[in-house]
Amino acid sequence: MLNEYNRKLIFEDGTEYYGYSFGDSSEKVCEIVFNTSMVGYQEILSDPSYTYQAVVMTYPLIGNYGMADDDYETLNPSLGAFVVSEYNDRPSNFRSTASLDEIMKKYGIAGISGIDTRKLTRYIRDNGSMKVLIADISTSKEDGVEKLKNSSVPTDAVSKVSSKERRIENIQNQLFHVVAIDCGMKQNIVRSLIKRGCKVTVVPYNTSAEDIERLSPDGIFISNGPGDPQDVPCVIETIKALHGKYVIFGICLGHQIICLSYGAKTYKLKFGHRGGNHPVKNLLTGKIEITSQNHSYAVDSESLENTPLTATHINLIDNTIEGVQCLEDKVFSVQYHPESSPGPEDSPYLFDRFIEMMQEEKNNA
């Protein structure tokens, strides 16, 4: 550990936190958020939903099991930065092929360690997510605040991380064909569909409804992704045009897009939900699920009242909407991540439900 700090965080109000640099050393402006997961930093680093964000890890030790080739959620990580209490640069894991520091340097992801992440997390909870500058220790508070005033976090996150062209995940003994609209999709979602006998055609976020219909799918999936769902009106219009034509399933950003396509509204949470232990109540069964979450926006519950959607799940911490359905149109979605990565896999039944609904449609055809 260095004897003197060489890196700092500067907030819009002039608050500073001092630490040590690892990963990419360039200056960065990001939206700062926190994640309470105790494991899974590799999946978090490679989750496209964190594009342009600096993630504070509340678990104190990060980097200790390195980076494994099979555990990436995307092959091109776009996280802005990692903020950690203690960074371990000597991983102990037979599956590890590189250190966290090496991968962060490769993909231009900034890092700062030595931070009191408990104090920092409380600060974000009290003040909400906000812009932060990750800079060299020599940067003055005044210069940092001025840079933050004159900068903004980009709103093109989905277009940055979505597939640029169509790709097909073929399987033997295909049961169903699913078109997955890629808004920044985690790879474990594709794995979850393939495991259940689905051929998956992944299409860019701006693919039209007409082009999707030409692919003759059995079902439509709308993925997770970064940013404000209202920044991708083209996806909202596409889903609106597909209402009632196919079985449609959405996760996270996909859930918000489905709700917006029916006329509901979304809003930004003060500091979001990010972690692997969020309790959610299934209103259809009365059961409680422990879920993996990563989102800044939520669906306004009152705005659902004038739509065909009904709430199926709620968050037990703040009563936000965690799931909806429209039985008539064969549409359902959840705000959380049933595919986990990282987090519990309490909710694989949602993928099974998607399969069952597509089978019912085939039987009725």
C-alpha cells in the first residue's frame, strides 16, 4: 500500500474522498452508485447496466479471486469505475486468468481503493446518486467542482452497449425461437433461455417491429440495460406495436419499457436498488423472493391504474413495483434479475413461465 494518497473523488458539493489508484488512471466523470453484493464483482464489472457509473462496493475486500474467463456478462465491459475499501492484487483462485487491475486497465475502467466505503455509502443514501469526478490527488476541489458543473453523464448508454448487428444462438433440439431485444443484455439471460430449449436471435435495440415480425419468433424478450428508459423511445414504440401478437417477457430496463409502452410512467429513485439480497413479494402467490437488483429507475404505481397492466410483485423495502402482467396480451415483466449473476436464483420460474406461455400459444395455433 502506498504511503500517500494519489487519487481522489470530488463531488458536486465539494465533498472529497481520498484513496489509491488501481486500474485505469485517467480522469473520469461518472454517476456514483453503490452495490451491497458480497460476491460477484466480476459480473458487476461486466454488466452493461453499469455503463458510465462509478460503483461503490460495500463489501470490503475486492479482487481476491481474480477474473475468470467464463464469468463475464459481456465481453466488452463499460463500467465507469470501481470504488473499494481494500483492493487485493494477488488473487487466489485456480480459475483466475487475470487480476481485476489488469482487466480494468484493458477496458479503461478507473479504480480507487482505500476509501471508507461505509461512510461513502451513507453519504450517497443521504444525498442520492450524483456526478463524481475521479481525479489525480493534485486536482484542486475548485477545479473538480468546475469540471463537474461543465460536464454531464452521457445519455447514449443503450446505443453504446447494444449489439450492433443481429446474431443467432442456435441449439440442437430447438423448442422455441425467441427474439431478444438487446438493450445491454447480460449473457446469463441468453444462457437461461438456451438451457430451456430456445434458439435466441439477439437483435439491436433499434430493430423495428416489422423486422422482428419477419423473424417469426415464438416470443419476444426485452433485456436489461443502462440509463433512463425514456432515452430509448424507439424500443417503447416497437413493443407497443407488438402488443398481443407474441408472448413478451421483460427484465429490468425491459420491464420499464413494457410499462411505458402501455402508458405508465417511470421515475428516478434517490439512490437506486443494487445488490443481491432485496426482498420482493410475489402478489400472486404471497411468497417472498430474495432477488438480485440493479436499477436507478422505477415504475410509478399510480400510473398503472389506467393501463391494462396489473402489479404482480412489490419491493418490501420501499413498496416499489417489481413486476407486472397483462394476461390478455400475454405480456409480463419483472424489475429484478431472475437470472442472478451475481445474486440468488430464487426466481427461475419466470423463465419457465415464459416457456409455458409460448407452448400454450403453439398449442392454440
